[in-house]
Amino acid sequence: MRYPIYQINAFSDQPFGGNSACVVPLTAWLPDELMLAIAKQNAVAETAFFIEQGTSVSLRWFTPDIEIDLCGHATLATAHCLIEHRNYTTQPIHFTTQSGSLYVTHEQGRYQLDLPARPGAVSELPEIITQALSIQPKKIYKARDYLLVYDSQAEIESLRVNRPIFDQINLSPGGVIVTAPGDKHDFVSRFFTPQATILEDPVTGSAHCTLVPYWAKQLNKSTLHARQCSARGGELWCEDQGERVQVSGLAQTFSAGTFSIADSL
């Protein structure tokens, strides 16, 4: 059977920028192991599978390694797919997911995601992560992910992770966010996942569920402009709304096509 597939760059309007997600429309869920195999074959940070169900859209996300409970950039990519390629007109788009209901609106070229806030609590860093970092953080917090705070954008950009050491810890499904005040943005960040096929995620919408509450409090402002300083890079416009976080960004379709799976699989 043949399935449509779209490769979409989220949080960027550049052909080689942002975070690339594959988006696969379905009419019924495939077996979990098959969706994981498709995600592994796609070899991008996340593959989103969705089913349109009247006034809502059921959405699931797979990395090349596991199914995850929340992915911002692949949600944004799915919204772009629905609007640009599936003639979907209902707004806001209501996604039903493992993390509950998520809503996305499209205004003036930007896609705005409504996500649950995940504020971090003061924490200590496991020794194995400390050993893996070329620069040590000034502050440490923990929500789903570790949030490590640094003094400058230069530290974030020059930070190196010793992967053989880093991969000795299992944080599934979480990772490690590193962040600092930005030179031209309110804050910058990078995101790393131990034991994952892709060590550094190019742009991580879900990480901003923890980043935005932290920086909103530190900077005493609710509206924030952020950049993720990966090699591909991405821009995010964010708003702290207490229990929810608004994260907005651009998107661009890189490719559209089909793939074929034998009915016997």
C-alpha cells in the first residue's frame, strides 16, 4: 500500500534550516512497530503520524528510537501539512495526543502552538552528565528534561558533549537543555538526548515548555524571542501564559511524495 509523506522544516523558512520532520497522513493506525520502523527509515528527529477525525486530528510522534509523548516541531510541521497540503480549514487545529489536547493556529505566516508548561525545579546534575560537558552550568533545574543555565550565548555555541560518556545515562523520553541569555534574542538554547540516534535536536519546541517559564521569570516579561543555536538553527516567538506556553514559528515544505509498504507487513 502507498502512503503520502511530507518532509517539512519547522521553525524556519529556509530549505536547510529549522528542524526537519516527516509527516504521514493515515486513515487508520499502523502497528506501532511499523510506525517506528518508518521513523527509523526517515532518519529525521521525529516522524508524525496523524488521522483526521472530524473536528479534531489524532497525532502521534516517533523518533528513530521510541514513541514520545510531546513534540513541538513535528506538531507545527503537521499543522503546516494540513493547511498547505490537505486543504484543512478548521482553526484552531485541535490535536489529540498523549499529552492531551494541543491547539495550533495559523496567522500571518506563523504557526502558534499551545503547549503545557513544564517548569523546572532546582536539581542536581548526575555526575555522568557533568563529566560529559565541556563547560559546567551555573544553575540546574529538572522537569521532564534537565535545564542547564549558562552565562552567555558564546558558552552555549562552544559547548561540546562527550557522547560516549553522555550515552551512559538513560533519560528516556527526556534530554538535556542548555540555555543562556542571547546576544540578539531574549535567550538561546541547545538540546541533547542521550542514547538517541540523533544526539542534538536542531530545534525543540517541547523544550520551550520549560525554557519559557524560566526566562519569563528571570527577565520579568511574558513575551520572548528565542533562538536554538544548532547547526541548522531556528527562531521561536514565545509567550508565557502560566499553565500554558505559546510557541510560534515558520515552516516550509522541503519535499512531498509517497512510500510503499507491503500489505503483509
